[in-house]
Amino acid sequence: MNITAHEFHTHETKSPTVKLRRHFSSLKKKIAHLLNEIQLVGLSPEMEEFEQRKLKIFNLLNFLQLIAGILIPISGLLNSSHLPEGYWIVLSLPPVASVLVLYLTHKHKHELATIACFIVYPFLTSIIYMYGMNPGTTLFFILYGVLSVFFLKDTGYMIFSLGFSLVSYFLLAVVIRHYPYELYRVSDVHYYFNQVLALLFIFYGLILIKRENSGYQAYILSKNEMLQGKNQEIMYQSGKIRAHTERLKQQASELQELNSLKNKMFSIISHDLKAPIYGLRTLFNNVREKKMTVTQLKNVVPEIQNELNYVVGMMDNLLQWAKTQMQNNAVNPQKLNLKESIQEVVQLLSQQARLKQIIIANETPDAAFSHGDKDMISLVLRNLVSNAIKFTPEKGKISVGVSEHDSFVEVYVKDSGTGISPEALKKINNNNFYTTKGTASESGTGLGLMLCKEFLARNGSQLHIESRPGGGSIFSFSLLKTA
């Protein structure tokens, strides 16, 4: 039987496979369009390119959180329909936070939206556990803590959100170990689904941030190259802009160095961040599965605290570094009361020193005043004292003080620690990333000392280091003296 071309085409379009393929293609386009519309919520042309990129990531992650918040109770309903009515109401609380965040973003209240996402959302998730349920979603608290560092601009909100997430994770996963309703007893599939979903969110969020950061860097480089091209065209017409061209070249070189530094820094941070998070997860799993006794848990608490101190310190340094990059090297000099500034740092790090039975002596005169940026100098002191604690053995001593001269004051941090080898000192002076384990196996990224040198340079000073192996170290810097 002969079949014409028209009949063959008609038969092909009616094929179930072809129809299914068309429906799938149409569905993909609709989903892509929906995700694009979600990313544009709250976006305005007046926003800078970097802020627009951050908002798009934030909108997408919040929308996916909303979908996950809806899927978790639905999948629970399919696996276990005999729960009391009140449990389903409590399980539905986290999606309410996502809807609130989308509404605030739509109204261009971006700061309130980020606060609601990283403080209200984990608070509502905590209510689920306090209500007596363990749906296996504790890893989401790690996600809230990590993402809050990248999205919250205010340091106070960031530290509060990070601390609240970590404390909630510890209390709900370790301290409160038994709940009236344990999901894994009812449905292993649902329990592991929630755990895997949290891990996927963590890695997907980090991948999105890294991808957008790389895209923004490429955008800046592309824009810089375009400006250089236009400048070259103008150079053929006039020689008056030669100085401007040289400045653009210098900026391009500095930008390339900054990109290289960023890539290396994020590589180190991503590597060092995985270890404490995976270590905590393994510890909590062992506790939950009763593989550790109370005595064993108490023995590892100091190590856990060291890891958390390291993560918080690293995040603080990273945030301060990013803040200075976005503020175009802005410095806000003012009159500094060095006695008060040093005492604040000593009190802040007292618990860290107490764990190693280290004495910190504040040898600063009462009337010691200088001129500089308060936030930058405080970060320098915090890093120097923290490093001294790290490399000083148990029952050691650290002295922090000020020596006054005619026109300047010298601030010093002296320790009785392990000292620094000439090779390591050379790397530090060459602005290389350098880090090594402390006397109690404390970790580090090397970012702290680099920030100290950069911030001191912006305040017209520089870091001096005197050290020898086994003989302790003295870190010092000078600031202009004020009455």
C-alpha cells in the first residue's frame, strides 16, 4: 500500500512518542519561564549589577525552599496519614516564611526579606522540633548559617543568624535526642529524602553563589575590556587621554590580581569549611545512633568548640574582606581609645584562651589614644590575639599593650608560644597564604594576617613581626598619637 508524504507526516505527528516529546518540551519552557520570573521579583534598574545577581540567587533559593517546604509535609502525608491534625499545621509553618520573603522582596524591602529568610525560617523550623517532631531536616540549619554569611549585609544580623542556626542544630540534633514522633521509625524513605534534600540545597546554593561570582567577575572583565577598546579608538584621535589609558591598564592588572586572590581564597575556604561541617555531622549521627557515651561526648566538646571558633572567625574575616572590597577601600578615621579597644578584644577571646588556660594581660595605659579606623583596628587586634592563643601552649601568657612615643603609639601583642621559623616568616612577609596547625591542632586559612597587613596599610601603618622558633613572637604596629 502506497503512503503519501502528507499521510506519513500526519501519522508521525499523531504518534504518542512525538506528542509526549512535545509536551515535555513545552513543560520545560514553562518551568524555565517561571524560574526566570521568580528571579526577577523585586528587581529594579537602579540596582547595581552585583546586587541584581545576588537578588536573583536569593529569589531562586527561596522559591526552591518554598517548594521543599510544601513537598516535605505532602510526602509525609503520603507515608503516614495517622498523625494528629496539629502536626500537619506545624509542618506547614516553614513555607509561610518563604511566602513572606517573596512578598517582602516584591515590595522591594530586601533587607527585611533576607532577615526573614535567615532568622524567621529557621525559627519556624525549630518550632517543628519543639512540638515533638523529628522530620530529619536538621541539616537545613547548616544551609541557613552558610547562606546568611553571603546574603546578610549587617554584621550583627549575620552573626546572630549564623549563631542561631548552629546552636539550633546542636540543641535539636544532639541535646534533644528523643521525640514523640521520629520520622525514621515511620518511613526510612521519607527520612532519607529530607536528609538528601538538605544536602542538595547546601551544595546547590554554594554552586549558584560560585557561578554567579564567576559570572560577575567575567562581566567586570568584559566591561573593562570594552572600555579599553573604546579608549584605544580615542587614542588614535587624540593623545590627551594617555594618562587615563595607563590608569585603566593598572586597574585591569589589579582586577586580575584580585580575581586570582579571590579564587585562591575561596578554594582554601571551601576546603577548610567542609572538614568541620562533615565532622559535626558524623559526631551528631554517632550520638543519635547511640555510638558515643556521655563521657566520650564531653571529651570531644573542646574540639567541637575549637572548630566552631575557627568557622566563625573565618566567616568574620571573609565578611570584613568582602565589605572592604565593596566599599572601595573606604577608611573612616577617628579618635581611638586603645585601652577600651584592647579590653573588648580580650573579653571577646577570653573563652578561647580559657580553654587552654592561657593568661591574657592588658598592659595598656589608661590615657592611650590614637587615630585610625575603629573597625579595621579592632579586626587587626582580634586576629593578632587569636593567633597568639592559637600558637601558645597551655598555661602560657599573652601580653597586649601600648608603648607611647612623641608622635605615635606602638601597639604590640607578645606571646610565649612556639615562634615562627625564618621560612614561614618569609612567606608571611611576601603576602602568601600561609597557615599551620596551632598547639591544640587549631586550623586556619592564613586570611587573618593578610587582612591585618591590608587594613594597617590603609591606616598608614604596617605590621612588624619579631620571632624565633621556641622563643615566642611579638607582633606590633604603629598609629598616629592623639591627645
